[in-house]
Amino acid sequence: RKEVEQDPGPFNVPEGATVAFNCTYSNSASQSFFWYRQDCRKEPKLLMSVYSSGNEDGRFTAQLNRASQYISLLIRDSKLSDSATYLCVVTTNQAGTALIFGKGTTLSVSS
Amino acid sequence: DTGVSQDPRHKITKRGQNVTFRCDPISEHNRLYWYRQTLGQGPEFLTYFQNEAQLEKSRLLSDRFSAERPKGSFSTLEIQRTEQGDSAMYLCASSLVAGGTGELFFGEGSRLTVL
């Protein structure tokens, strides 16, 4: 079982749609969670951290369910510029533990 | 430009040759990571340093791979006796960690093609 698993893509949605991505992680000791965004042929960049209470940044909402070891990202009112691959990332925060990336879910927003 | 820089950006080599990639992190960052990414996959962790200490090395990293960060600044990743399966984008990232986990800042990557 992979450490971080994500919804298979691609997701093809029209502008204005709401889309949700899911991610599960296998290590119950995981403490920190993130969503990174990667544009085509570019490097990954941090989109947002994921907090236990859930957090929102504009049109983006991240949720964490520790009991189910599940993370989600909701994008409301999709824009063409949201087209990218969204990577789920987890780490245990312990010394000597790196950030582990999921395979990524590709989103394509069309007009 | 004060971001993470990687060199070379592209490398084409023949199977069996050795290659070396260099990464210059953001200057005040104490952690430096190496990841490998192939088409359609997320970045796969290879190794990371905190200052000059190599704290973790992936089980997937064969003995042909070695990384150094001699003075806690730049890092090199060497692949010996390259194989076609080594073809990938090699990404370097750095972060500033003062407790917890800092945001990773990635370089643009070094693309390796092994013929």
C-alpha cells in the first residue's frame, strides 16, 4: 500500500464548477499535511497547509479526518487558471522524516 | 534570483556513464531535499539533509546514488553507472525549519535522459 494515495484523475470540469479531491495516508503517525500545486512542466509549489480544524483560503477549503486518515481539498467556482496537478503531502514531523508526496490529481478547467 | 537553483537543467547521457547534479538552496534554509519525478507521478523522495547531516535516505535509493552537502550549503547528487530507468526529473527543494515542517521551495529541476 502506498503511503499517500489520491483520487485518480483527470478531473475535467467547466468554469464555475465545484470540485473535490481526496487523499488517504497510511502512516497513523503523520502529523503535518499539505496540498501542493504543480503546473505542467513546472516545479511544485505550496498551495495550503491542512489543519485539524479545517481551513479555508479564498475558494479553496482543506479538511482533515485523522480517524479515517483522510484529507480533502475543495475548490469552488473553478477558474481556468486552476488547471494543474494537485499533490497531497504528508509528514510525521519527526527528525529524519521527509515529506511524502502522493501521485497527484490532475484538474482541467474548461470554458 | 534568490530561489533554489539547479544545474544542469538538462542532461543526456549514455547508459553506464556517471552524472552529477548540483543544487543551490535558498541561502538561509537549513534543510535540503532531493526528489525524483517521472511523468504522471508525484515527486518521489530520495534523501534529505539538515545542514550538512544526511538525515534520511529512501530505501528505493540504490548504492549507485550518492548525495552530499559538505558545508551545509549547496548539494550534489551523483548517479553512477546510469541505467535507462534513471531517466527522470531530479528536483531539489529547500526549507527553513525551526520546529515542525517548513514549506518546501523547489528548484526547476534537472532532467536526466539515459540513452
